[in-house]
Amino acid sequence: MNTNLTNKFKKLNSIEKKQLQTNNFFPDYKNKSIFNTNSQYKIPIFTEDFFKNKKIYISKHNRYADYPSHTHTFLEMNYMLNGHAIEYIGENKIELNKGDILILDVGTTHSIKALGTNDILLNIIFKNNINFSISNIRTLGQDANIMSKFLLANNQFSKYLIYRCNDTEDQIQIILNQIIKEYYFPKAFSNKLMDYYLNAFLILLSRNTNLSSNETIKNKIPNIVLYMLKEISTNPENVSLNNLAKETNYNRSYLGSLFKKETGRTFSKALTEQRLLIAYDLLTATDMPISDIIASIGISNKTFFYNKFKKKFHLLPNDVRKNYKYYSFISHNK
């Protein structure tokens, strides 16, 4: 992170000075647009009037006092630039460490415990737009792996997503830091650059959305099913229900039934879908022969592969490769 920015965030503002002296919360509501807190709304509801023709609004979260429960009419992201924070979403306790990202859906109520001197939490909010929504982040990544598919099917778990620094690509933090830099120290073409960065950032979030992104799912779904999903996602060429039964000392039929109950699909269907997704990526990203692709994803029956691939993508593998090369050529020569 830019040294000037880091120093800017560490500097005490007027509200932090008051909160440091008293440990009491001083509202910053006047700097933001909210529904009148004296009305029937007991929880402050922040609206999006303060974007001022920008797609995002970034501010530092004030330290030294607990921030009470509040909600928003827009998508909010909390980015732990440094230190540690504790938030509550309902009864769920969320701990954030340096580099972690918490994304809160529209209307999600949360509170934040007091931050210390070295705790820098940035609030990044996105103007309501089809691109800036949890559902879009999840649907963009639905074809990335079977775990994202499972998230998509469980809309009841869509109130928030967590991206742990240690479990996500470094580019997420790199691009986010660039967005913050362009926001606070704008130069020529900063707005255009931020648009590009935001698009790339959303795609990266989608690619990194998985079961570890949602701790509610972790608490609701049996660990053995999470393990099975992880094996399908990370080791699809070798995983099998028989091997999983041996590894876990569970009955094969029991594992199959439990997986179907919790995910809504059979183990074999989930595994085949993941293998087809990998095959599609290899077709568009490499020149690997199709026969080698089939072998690399763990499918031995070529007829089975071609039938399933055509059913899922409505094209044969060779057609996918030809179309991708054609459109790449056209785009490159525009």
C-alpha cells in the first residue's frame, strides 16, 4: 500500500480523537445520508446519496469505539488493510485479519467492535448496479467450479461472503489497493482506470468464491460433505466415492446419500460437471489434444465425455476451440 495512503489512514480524525478520549461512540451520520434515526427505524439505514457520480465510495472506519448495528441500501465491502477486527452479523461473529475482505449484501445488518490504533478497516461501498451485487459475484463464478455451483444453489446463505487473504489469489489485494490509490490520489484517466480495475476485481472475486467464502455454510453443512466438495474441486481427476469411503471410514452408500441430500445432486454428476468445466478451460487456454484433455480430467470413456460435453455446452469440444480462436482473433484485430 502507498506510504502516503497508509499515513493518511493512521492519522486521527476529529471523531477518532473524541472516541479515543472517551471510548464512547460518536456518530458520523452527518457525513452520510441515512433515513432519520428518530423515525420508526431503530437501526440506521444508510442510503447512496453521497456517491457523487462515482461507482464507489471509500472511507476509513473510525477507531476506538464500538460501531452500533446499522444497515445499507447498497453493497458494502469491509477491507482489513491492517490489524484485526470483529464484526457481528446477527449472531454470527466474524473475525477479520490483514488482507481479509467481508462483502455484505444489501439490507444486511451488522455491527463492528472497537478498533485499536493499528487496526485499519476500509469501508468500500458500491452504487447499486447489476454488476455490484452478491448474486452477480456468485453467478459470474458459477462455472468456475462445483463449489461455486453449490453456493449458487443455496441462496439462503447469500447475506455475506468472506474472502480470506491466505485462501485467495494475491491479485485481489493488489488490484483493490490500486483502486484505493486511484480513489484517494486521482490523476489523468483515474476514473477510466478504476472502471477497468473494478471489472477485474469483480471477476477475481467470482473466481475465488467458494465454500470458505461463507462461514454460515460451514456451520450448516457436515464437514464430510465439505471435504467431498473440496476433493471434487481440487482433485477431480483422481477422486472417487470408493476412495473417499476408504479415506474417511464411511460406508460408500452412506456418503453418496448424504452428498445427494446436502447438495441436491449425485456425487457422480457433481464430479462429471467439474471435469467438464476443466475440459472447457483447457480447450480455450491450451492447444492440448482433446484425447489428452479427456485423459487428464480422469474420464476413460471418450463417448461418455463427448455426450456429456455436448449436453452441457451445446457444442462439441472441437467447435468450442475453433469458436474461441475465431473470436479471439476478431477481438485482437479490431
